[in-house]
Amino acid sequence: MIGTTLSDIRAHIESLASPTGCYYLVCGRTGDRPVPADGLYFDCRPTARAAATATERYRTALRRYDPQLPCHDVIVSERADTVRSPDDPKYPASGSPDFDTVADPTPAPEADRSLIDFCHTVAGVVFETIADSPHSGVEDAIMDRYLELAETVEHPDECCLRLIEAVATELDSRLTADQQADILRTAATELPQPSTPEPGVDPLESALSALQSVTLLEDYTVETQSSSCSSTAWKVTLNDYLLINDADHMVTLPLVVELFRRLSTVGLRITAVERRSGSPPEWQFTLTATPTASNGSLSVVTEGHS
């Protein structure tokens, strides 16, 4: 178990960032912006170098959960529009910029980077929570399953989805519903808390919107079926959801973690799971927040699950 959590390192890197900064981090070999510093800028080179050190530490820790994570040579670069003209008297006498000042590369689409980052972040906090729990033996099983799955894919997006799948499948097969709920609820507290929603915003809709924003699903609908002071039930439809394990299994772990971030509840229950025809197929189910213990798997559900 690492001494500092992924969330702690990420928070430190974000605390160094500035929206008006002109320095950023990049892989010197590929030009990729490394997670979790992608999209962040820093006010000065020393601060950016401190962020680079933390980024390397983050990625080293993350590699414990995802050995397939690419290795980057993280360097500090400066935005192209801030590089001084050779006519500037303050420009270096050699007439060339610092060795690590390069044009700001065209980044990968934000959605692509966000999906990888989201999956790694969720898997990382769940993995760390398992390691701190009485169920630490699940760790080896997760890694064995993930490495087996990762051998069959090459694209980083696909690898990060397989990582989530490995975590969810082992939780489903080895822990009870209450044990899964305890793990996922605790993991949710290690994630940055979402901004305070506007009054009247449904917590489930907010959770699903978060998944949609990282392209984990194309579209969704939510219909509140019943609500009381103690429980709420929703009918949910997901369109083009990426975490489908075989034809009749759906990985629900990310949704449950996102909902626990927004809803203080003792238990959750997923029932009436149905795979509806179409291309791609839709998935429909009922999700209930209850004041009592959870009932049934929260990590992976099967068509017909009730």
C-alpha cells in the first residue's frame, strides 16, 4: 500500500495549477499530456517541475493497479504563444528557447483523455479501499484478471475499461452486497466531492451526467418511480453504454460510486435488469436507494436480475 493515495497526489498537483499559467507538462518522446496533469497549466517553471515530480509519483503508484500504463518522460514546456521573439532583448543570446520549450501540442480529444483518467481514478480509489479493508486478498485476483484481459487489447481506452471490469467482476464474485456497498461507499469519499448541485437536481441524473461527460455512455433517461422520506426508486435506461461484459452482464460499479458521491444512503438495490434490442442495445433497470442494507450485486448485474 502506498503511503499517499492517488487522490492526495492529484489534489497536490491541482493545487499547484493556475488557469493563467503558461507552463505545462508533456511527454518528451510522444508529445502526450500525462494524466493527471493533462489540461493543467502552471505559473512558473519551478512550480511546473514540482508538478512533474508529483505526476511521475502518481503514475508510478497508478502502475501498481495498471501495469499497462504507458511510461512517459515528463518534461516542462511553455505555451507557444508565450515564447519570446528573437528580437526581444530578454531573449537568450543564443537565439533559441529553453531546451524544453516547445510548441503546445495539439492534445488528444478531451473526451478520450477523460475516459482514461476517469477509469483509472475510480479503479485506483476502489483498489486502495480494498487494500485497507479486511478483503485485501481480492487485490491479487483483480490483478490476475486484469492482466489476462489486457493481453487481448492494445488501445488505452479499451485497457482502462478492462481494468474497471476486472475490479467489478472480482468484487461481484467474492463479496456480498453489503460488503460491496461498504467498499464502494468508502471509495466514493476518496474522490473529489462534486460541486453543490442546484436545488432540485436529481442525484442519479447528476451521476449519469458525469458518466456521459467522459463518454462512458451515449445517452440516458431517468424516471422517478417512487419517492419517500426513506427511499427513492428510479427507472433508468442507458444507451450505448461501454461497460458491457458479455451479452448479458453490465458493469454498474462506476455508476454506484458516482451515486454514493452524491447521495448519503445506507443501501442501493438494482433490479429488473433488461437488455433491449437495438444497435447498440439499450439497458433498462430499476435502481433503489434504501435506508436498509443493500440487496444484490452493485458491481455487475445480469439481465433478468431481480
